[in-house]
Amino acid sequence: MKKIKFLILILGLAGCSFQPYHKEARLMLGTIVEITCQDRAAITSAFEEIKKIETIANNFNPDSEISRLNAAGKIQASQDLYNMVRESLKYYRLSEGAFDITVAPLVNIWKEKIREFENKKSSPYQGEAGRGKSRGLTLPSESQIKRALSLVGSDKISLDDSTSSMSFTQSGMSIDLGAIAKGYAVDKAVRRLKESGVRSALVNAGGNVYCLGKKGSRKWRIGVRHPRKPAEIVFYLDLENQGAATSGDYEQFFILDKKRYSHIIDPKTGWPVDNNISSVTIIAPDAATSDGLSTTVFVLGKEKGLELAGKMDGVEVKIIEK
């Protein structure tokens, strides 16, 4: 269910603001994180918050909190890990299982297939005729998918609010917070910026964006790339005190027999989502909502996704179909 989101930032003029804006970028959370505001010290402080979430939610670090949970099946969690899991369970219930952080075993299967495709595509032995083809690539077997599906279901996560502890009710389960951790980290950074007195800022974690206040006299302007034409901006967003995120099938995928298989997995079937949607952009009051809901709507599909989003205050949805 993990996803890659990509927004191009189009920053407006500073307008009436007298202080210059500073932008700093760091490689964090598996992506480029940028913070733009008028206070350099506040930027440093905000990055510290993002680093905390990265330390918790990094599946590739065996010492991270999420890795220890996945290895042991239980943990007395930090408040941030507990909050991210609890927020994820909210979307699980609202979407009737379309958003599911226990989809990790399936994500691992399909990400391995995507890596196989990338390795074949870049192989120097294929020659020009073979480059970019999925020659020799096979799909996961039904038995492989079935085994992974048996470990999926967020209703198998037990939470204890009194101790902030959590456990899996079935051995072998694992979770992946890739569909919500970046948005949550952005919100934590924005909260720290506000505590530092910042009233105008933009935080962008690989396309998970929050726009605090205005930039001078104008709202922050964000351009969203076309999912099939990378050089083309398909629409712009003018945001003020809002988050935005895009989920799409165009960043991690492979094509086999003219069919696209992306990294966004349907937790109920175990296969990549195939519902005529190329991308979903969510504008919401906070970054965690836009992050989580963009995946949820993508998996649910247009009709059910719009129905769910319509029940939530301050949420706007933009869907690009194939």
C-alpha cells in the first residue's frame, strides 16, 4: 500500500513580506524533504521532528520501532507510533478495509517484482531492443498471494490505550506505515514551526505537502504533474493552512503484456489496484488526512472514494482517470 507521491512546487512571490524566505532540503523518509519559511532556526527544529518519525517508521532499519514491532509481534509503543497506528485503523474502518497497514507482506511481494523489472530494464546485456521491457518477468503465484493475504487484516491489531501497547493477534504479521507516515511527519513539523512563531511556511515530504498561512499576500501555489506526461502540469492548487497529497500508479510499476502493475495494492485481492484511476489528489485540513485518504480513495475507486471523502469536512478530491 505504500505509495510514491510527487508534486512540483510553484512558489509565489513574497508579496508584501519584508523577510526573505529560506528553503532547506534533506534526504529523509526515503525521499527529499523541503521546508521553506523565514526562520532558519525554526527549519532546523522542524527537521528534528521529522527525524523522530523517520526513526520510528523505517522498515529498513532493524532497530526502528516499527521493525521491532514486526519482529516481536508486540510492543509498548511511543506516542507517535501509537498515534499513527490508531489513525490508520480509523481509515481501515471508514474504508471497510481498503486502507490497511497490515498489507506489508503483499507490498513486499510486488515491490520485489518491480525491482526485478528495474534490474532487467537497466541490464547492459539486454541491448537496446530489450531495454524497458519486462521480458522474462513472471507474476507472483496465486499460492504466494494467498499466503500473504492470510496475514492481512488490521482487525488483527490489538491496541491498549491505557499503556500505549499494541500487538498482533496472528503470528507472522507485519505493518507498513508508508501510506501515512510522511503526512504525519509533515504535521509534526508544522506544529513545531507554529510553536516557534512561524506563520508562513511550506513543508514538502516527497509530495506530502502542508502550506501554512500565505506566502506574502498570496496563497502557496502547488502544481500537480500529469500521471502520464511528466513534463506537463495537469492542474494547480492554491493552498492556505491546508495539506495535499497525490497517490498514483506512475512512480513504481512494471508493465507485462501491456498491463500496468503498480505498487498500490488492494488488501482484499492481494493484487495491484486496477480501477481505471491513474492518480488521486486530496486537499485536506492536515497532511496526515491528505496522505491517508489519497491511498484510500485510490483503492476504493471513484464512486466509493468520492462518497467517503464527501463525508469528511474540508476535504477536496481530484481524480485523473486512465
